[in-house]
Amino acid sequence: MPWLTQFFDAAQQWLFEAVVQPLLFALGLASVLEDAYAATGWLLVGLLQLLVMLLVIAPLERWRPVEPVRDRAAVRVDMLYTLIHRLGLFRLALFFSVTPLWDGLFGMLRIHGWQTWQLDALWPGVTDQPLVSLLLYLLAFDFVDYWIHRGQHRFDWWWRLHSLHHSQRQMTQWSDSRNHLLDDLLRDAIIVVVAQCIGVAPGQFVAIVALTQLSENLHHANLRLWFGRWGERLWVSPRFHRLHHAIGIGHESARGHRPGAPALGGHNFGVLLPWWDMLFGTANFQQRYEPTGVRDQVEPGPDGRMRDYGRGFWAQQWRGLLRLAGRG
């Protein structure tokens, strides 16, 4: 789709020259112009995503909601998470903290002879077909995301962070970005390593991230929608993913270490494709729309109290750290 690429490049150039570049000169940051141009692309992607969310997904939620929105304050916090991620604030923090470390590491590896390999070069002719190449990388990253998601539900220390994402009792399209920042940092680190190893082009990587995030917004929407018997097995639907967030279903296995006790695990970990859940036995295609959240929010724990995941952004981040330290 050359016209789409040309439109995006022109819009990125305009936004950079009209807004970002003058701002950097005014702040005395001309030395980061090259990186700022790339960051402008991410900002533009985020703005386009927000536009789709407001014009497409939001009307769908009003059309066929699963439940009435009663806790609008919790939804507003999720909106803050979304703005932090989609407007580039999280990536800006990574740029000044983690990105130089990654650049130094991969630069050192290349000096010592380590070279990446192109995944799409394994099949003759694929590199000449941009759409086929994009789909191949999309499949690879979705496979990695499936196993990252399994890890978030399998390892107790990781679940202590990831459980914040599941603690939203009022799920909407804004809930996708509701994550602990350390959880996001860990996932991004894994994705960066994979991207470097399989040689995905920067433009393709941006497109894959944009498509994945928008699809996840739809999956988390307060929307009574499924894709039919066969469609459910081709792409993750809001119904399929809502079951993953269902209390006692999506984040628990049938048996724990003690007889009758639940354990970490669950169902429907696929981010875009339900194929991995079907292949590895974690798919649940029941046509149910259950209440969402975490069991310890609604049932007393060993101490007789229900867990508080926090109401505001900073409270949620702080309580995630306390849980990680075994004190929350």
C-alpha cells in the first residue's frame, strides 16, 4: 500500500517540522533531532490510534455493552494509562533510560561479529512481497507475545505485577494499557531482543505494534461481540478475551499445589490469534460474559482481607511494587 506509506511519511514530516523540531531547538536539544524524528512517527501512530478508538470502538461499546459503566473514575485512570503509552511518554522515558543500554549492547555484539538474520529471507521471494513479509513477522511476534503472556500468569513474581492489568472490574477499550510500568518494561525488553534477532524492518515493526495495540483495544472493549464459530478461531474477539479476564477463569488453573486450591494459569492468552491457545491447550470458547477482575478482590485471603489494587495511577504502581516485594 504505497499510498498509505506516502501519506504517513508526509504527515510525520509535517508534524516534525511544524511542532517537534522548533520545540527541540527552543529547548537546546538539537543533538537528538534524528531520534526525535523517529519518536514523531510513534506519536503520529498514537494519535491515529486514539482517533480510531474514539470514532470506531467507542460507538461499538455504546451499541452493545456487556454491562453499564458504573465506575467512571476507574475508567478515567485507564484513559491516563492509554495516553501515557499512545502519546509516547512511556517511550520517551525509555529513550532516556533503557534505549542507550540496548544500543550499546547490540553495538558491542556487532563489533564482535554477531549479526542478525532476516526471518523473511528464509523463503525465496518473500522479501519482495512487503505484505507477506509483514504477516510473517506479525505471526512471529504474536507467538512470542503468547508465551510472554503465559509467563505473566505462570510465575508468581511476574503475576504480582501483571495482576494490576486484571484488577479492572469495569473493563473498557482503555483497559489494554492498564499495566504496571515494570511489567511493560520487561515485555518491551523481550520484544526488543526478538526484533533485533529476527531483523524486522523499523517500518514493519511500527505497523505491527500499531495493529496489535488497536486490536487489543477492541478485545478489551465493553462490547458484547463474538466472531462466530469459525471467526472465533481466526482472530481473538472481545468475548474470547473477556473470558481471559473473568474472575476465577482467566487467571487460574483448575487445581493448585493443594487439593482443591486454584493455581496460576488460566485460558485465552492469545494476543491477536487464538491459534496458540488451540495448539497448546489453553483455549476456552465458551459463549459467556462473566464479571472481570481478580479473585482476591472479591474473596478474603488468608489474612481475612480482600486485596486492594489501588484507585489512582500512582497508588496502583506503588501497590504493585509492594506485591512484588511480598508486602502487598
